[in-house]
Amino acid sequence: MTIQKQEAVLLKKRDLRETSLILTFFTKDFGKVHGVLKGARGSRARSNVNPLFFSLNQIVYYEKRRSDLFIISQCETERVFLDILKEWDRAAVAYYVLELVDVLTEPGQGSVEIFESLLNSLSSLDGKKEPGAMARLFEVRFLMAMGLWPGSQSFELTKGAALTLSCFEKDAWQGSSRIKLTREVGSEIKKITEKIIEDNLDRPLKTKKIFG
């Protein structure tokens, strides 16, 4: 029974019985992981267990016999991006990013690029970067990592949109995240990314219904 220790971002959680949680993380080396964390709830909850959204965690997990779920034995928070929750627009984009990764990736489909883009997006939203621009930047980087992005040359674009997408594709996240999108350019890029994402979904995203 192999024990793994990984940096991870929480994508989804739900209650299991009175004291446990079923958690979905995206890990740095092994991609998406579903697991049971016991003793996380109730009056006797363990003090060293506190899985939070919008945080970087260190988890320890191992395989559970006859189950697709892992057993998560430890979950320690390393960093929390608290400022995301101070503004509705930032929280909306952050929840959307988490759901997008959860829905479009399969368990064990590891990708350092996806993990880093996920972490960078949370850090940028926490650092008060423009939410709409961060959503578009994440979408492009995520679709590239998934092999679903055809390249900006495939589209008929205005000059502003073409330059922005080229930057999103080629520049480091730190530089790309400084770009401020005009309403017109943001809308143009959003139509492209939304169409690609919708074509690869079997159901609408819940966050799109809630936040628009």
C-alpha cells in the first residue's frame, strides 16, 4: 500500500456520515484524487485537519482496498488565499476555476501545468488582479495543458485579442496576469474559450448557472 505525500488544491468536498468528508483534490504530481478524510467533523474533530477552499495544502493519502476512494490521513494547510472571499467577482471566478478543473480532468491525470495554473490563478485573485482577465488567462492555460486549445492562429481576431492571446499562450503567468482587458477584447476571448469548454462538457457548469 503506497503512501503519497503531495501538495494539493481542494476542488470539492461533501459530508460523509457524521464525522467524515469526501474530498477531491488536484495534486501536483498525480492530478485529481478522491479521498475520505475521517475525523474531520463533529465535536471530536481532529485539530490538525481543516480542509479549506482557496488554499494550498499538504496531504498524505493511501489506497483503500476495493474502492476508488483513497484514505486521506493528513491534510495540513500551507497557505490560504483569504482575500478572494472579500469580493464577489473574485470568489465567483475562483469557484468557477475549481469546478472547471474538477469536471474536465480524470483521476490520476497528472499535470504540473494544470496545478501551477490553478495555484497561480488563486494567487492572482488573492492579489487583486482583475477577475475577468484571470478567468480568461486560466481558461487558455488550462485548455492548452489539456490539449484542447487549437492556438490563437486558428481564429479570426481583432488586433487586441490576437496580441492578448499570444501573450497568454507564450508569456510567463506573472507577465500575463498584468494585462488589463478592455470590455471588447475580454468579450471576444470569452466567446472563444466558452465555446471550446462547452463542446467538451456533458452538462452545464453549476458555477456558470449561479454566477453567470
